[in-house]
Amino acid sequence: MTTRAETVSEAAAGQCWVRRQPVPWLLGPAFVAAVAYVDPGNVAANLTAGAQYGYLLVWVLVAANLMAVLVQYLSAKLGLVTGSSLPELLGKRLPRGRRLAYWVQAEAVAAATDLAEVLGGAIALHILFGIPLLLGGLIIGVVSMLLLVIQSRHGQRPFEFVVIGLLVIVTLGFVAGLFFGPVSWGAAVAGIVPRFEGVQTVLLAASMLGATVMPHAIYAHSSLARDRHGSPLPTAALPRLLTATRWDVVLSLLVAGSVNIAMLLLAAGNLAGVPGTDSIEGAHAAITTALGPVVGIAFGLGLLASGLASTSVGCYAGSTIMAGLLHRNIPQAARRTITLIPALAVIAAGVEPTWALVLSQVVLSLGIPFALIPLVALTGNHTVMGSFTNRAPLQVAAWVVVGLIVALNLALIGLMATGQG
């Protein structure tokens, strides 16, 4: 039996440990989650939006990134305060039938994520080295498995360093073109005003939203924060950790949001009206022609790093989902092998790669409410969060975000049902 003195001593020790850590050392989990926000699906959605509609949909990326800051903070907060991931909390509360149904939709989202990431990495290898897409997808799967070995054998921190290193390459690869190509900054600022031009822009907006506020990142971040800082945490240590987490989320998504906007601006300024830019390969060729081979290689390397990093994080998220909802732990190497098969099957079937990427992001957009509604409900529940329950302004803002996302998804479903999408 634990005495009151022992409990106080443990809490003091935990608080002392947190206070000894400089804030930069407490950062990291959000940067891993942020990789999901610059995956190959983002590349396809943002390049398509910029090439076809110029600066029209800049506002979608700005709004989505602001939503993402709120969402990812709530996810990390849930993991730190409760010591459980979002899937674990749902797995404890849902009856068996609903729990299994919820797991099915979550796995569908994970499959769509994996498709985008493996396919994007395969396209990068084809662009850079001429490797066939099927072989490239297999290479991406194997390398991502090796990255997961780092996490399973050496712990969270080395895995974070590797993923953050890949994030730096992604950032440099996709932002480099802005220094060489023309951008109409006045038109870019005008693009912040929300508007659509036809049903196709609604479909693209949903795709961009799904590529930015990603369901698997919501599931994963609660686990990443918990695994990084330990569980259970003493209550006295939580305020400092939550402050560090806010910085972690804001800084990481500032990077990810800037990369996304840079991709759209690059396409709007250099690819509008250029034939063949409806595919990533065509966009790469046009960028190389317009801005030179160095920028083209940087773009390809950014896409490759994006595929490698994001597929590793996606597999981590899939393991979190399965463990929490099915109460089963499957080795990540085995899960990586299983989830690689559907992505390779799509590649082998000859589906147009860029369009497959855009549609995968629409699937993710449809899955957002299933992750976001429970997250907001749980972080606003005093029984779950205690004194760290969301305050009224934060909770209202979170439900507004839910309402906006659901409204866009309903519009998307209506368009697709009538054949206009």
C-alpha cells in the first residue's frame, strides 16, 4: 500500500525532473506528428490546387493549419493528463460492437494514409532514379520498417531525431523553389479570403483539409506525448509539460504549415496553365524546366524524405489504433508488412498515382470527425481530465472546428452523391 508520504515524494521527484529539463529537451513529439502534415498526399493536393486554381485556396491551408494547432494540442494534452492514448480511452468506453466498428473506420483511414505515403515515396524514387513504381513502393516499405526498428529498439528520442532530420529535408526540398520562381504576393494575400469557384474546388478543399488535419496524427499524438514523457505523471509536473507542449505544437505546425503554403505558392506561380501538371511527375518536370535541375532534385529529395518519414509515423499510428481498440499488440514490422500490401496492390493495378493521392486525402477528410469529436468530448470531460479539463473558450473553439470540418465533409458527400465531384 502506498503511503501519503510516498505519493508526495514521487510527485515531488517527478516535478523536479521536469523542472530540470530545459524546454527544448521537452520538445519533439509534435514534430513527429507534424510529419503527417507534410506527407506526399499534401504534395498532390497542394500542387493540384495551385496549378489549377492559382492562389484561390490559400485560405484553406491557413485555416486548416490553425485548426491543426488546436487539435494536436488537445491530443497531446489528453495523453499527458490521462496517461492513455485516444484509442485506448475509446477502447475502454465503447461496447464491443461499436468498438470493432470504430476500429474498422480507423483502419480504413490508416490504409488511406499508407497508400499516400508509400505511393508518394515510390514516385520520388521514380523521379530521382527512374525506379519503377512497384519496386519503389517496396523499397519505401522496407526502409520505413528499418526506421521503426530505431523506435522499438532505441526508444522515442532517437526516433524523434531521425524523423525531425527528415522533416528538415522535406522543408528545404519544398521551400527551395520559392527562392527561384516568381510568386505574386498580392494574389497570395488575396487568397486568404475564403471562397470557392465551382464544385471541383470544394473537392480539392476537402482533400487539402484531409491532408492537413489528419486523423491518424490525432490518434498518434496522444500516444507520442505519453510515451515520450512517461506515465503516470505527477500532477505537479503537468503545467510545465503542457506549456512545453504548446510550444512544441505551435513551432512544429508553423514549419509544416509554411511548407504546405510554399508548395501551393510554387505551383500557383510557376505551374498554372503548364500542360501535364496534373501529376506529381509532370509538376516535377515543369519545375525542373522552369527553375532548373537543382530545384528539381531538391523537390524530389523532399518528396522522398516525406514518404519515408510519414509512412513510419503512419505505421506507428496504426499500431496505436490497434492496441487501443482491439487490445492487441502486433509487432510493428509485421504490421508494416501487412499494410504495405494494399498500397503495392494499387500501384500494381496501374491507378493514376497523383489522383489516387488526392482521393486518399478525401478519405482522410471523411475520417476526421470520428477522431475529432471523441477528442473534444474527452478533453472537455471533468471525470477524465480533472483540473485540466478544457476551459469554456477552448472547448467552444474546439466544437466550432468540429462543426466547420463536418460541414465541409457533408458538402463533399453531397457533391459526390450527385456526381459533381
